[in-house]
Amino acid sequence: MNVGVLLSGNGVYDGAEIHEAVLTLLAIEEMGWKSVCISIDRPQHHVINHLTGESMDESRNMLVESARIARGNIQKISEIQPTDIDALVIPGGFGSAKNFSTWAFEGPSGFILPEVKLLLVNLVNVGKPIVALCVSPVVVAKALEGSGMTVQLSLGSTEEPSPYDIAAFNAGLTQTGAVAKEKTKREVLVDAQNRIVCAPCYMMDASIVEVRANIVQAMHALKALL
């Protein structure tokens, strides 16, 4: 089975969250599946110095940066058809809210890249599952906004510590027409009807061990859907 892994760059603050991306690739292989890394041949929104948190005066390409995680084995999103993969995983990281969409700047009223929306909508239309980790449910919400579908999505829980405003994210999901559900870092949300799995991962205060366990949970939920 081929599982697509959609990467928005290389680094939590301006691309894909590296721990989540690598642990996803590991979990896919442990399930006996094959990963297909995918990205977009476009500049990322900006470049962040991960040591200082400050913007850098340079430009980087999502595909080129994502290839660092994929060890060069990566395909352009324009080359991927729903028939090429059996499911799709979207790791988190600010790239989902800065590069795939403009949620980080405009919230739920922002836009999503058309090629990302097209892939997600096409997968949903043919019944292929999507796993959204960390903040990536916002990408799913924007892709399916206005589709008439009522999807259940989760970015975490307001009942446990988080570095982010989970309540505000929940309100944003609701604004797109999705149903926001709360899940802890020890849980995953499975929307069986729409074949979508969400795992909070680093949206909550979590260790790398806890994130690893949450991703493994998501892979087992994906297996059940398949």
C-alpha cells in the first residue's frame, strides 16, 4: 500500500514539523506500507531562523526543502493522481498554515493553494483516507469548505496544556463548516463517514515519545479505515 506524505517544507516554524514528518515515515514503514513523499514546487511564505525565531532575508522552495526530509525521493504534487496513493498523511508544522494555506495570517477566512485543495478533494471524492496531524486539520477544513460535507476535525484539547489557543482554532474550524472535536495527545479523532483521522501531536504540550505514540495511533486508525 502506498501512503502519500504531504510536506510543506523543512522546519516547524516555516515548513513541515520534522519530528512529525520523520515519525510518520517510520510508522508507515513499520506498518509494512510504502511512503510517497509529495510537495509543491513553490516558494514557502518566508524563512525562519529556528535558533532565534526571526525572519531571514532569503527565499526557499517547498519542494527543495521537503526533499531534505525525503532524502531526495519526492514527487511534485502536480504529478500525483488519487490512483497513485491509497491514503494521505499531512504532518503538522507552520507550513500547513503559512505555505499550504494562509490560516496563520488570515484565519479561516484565508485561502488554500489550489493544488492542495484539488488533491484533497479528489481523494475524498474517491473515498481514500486522509490523516491530518497537529495543525494540518486546518488544511482539510479549507479544502472541504463549501463542499456540503460536514467533517469532524480535531486540533487538540482545551482541557490540557497547549502552546496554542485551541479554543480559537476550534472556532475557526466551525467557521469553515467543520465540526470541532476535542482530543488529547493520547487520542485520535476518527471521522469514519468521511474517512479522516486527526491526531493533535505537537498542538499539545507533548514529548517526542508522546508524539510518536500519537502518530502510531493514527496509523492504526488509518489501517482500520482501509
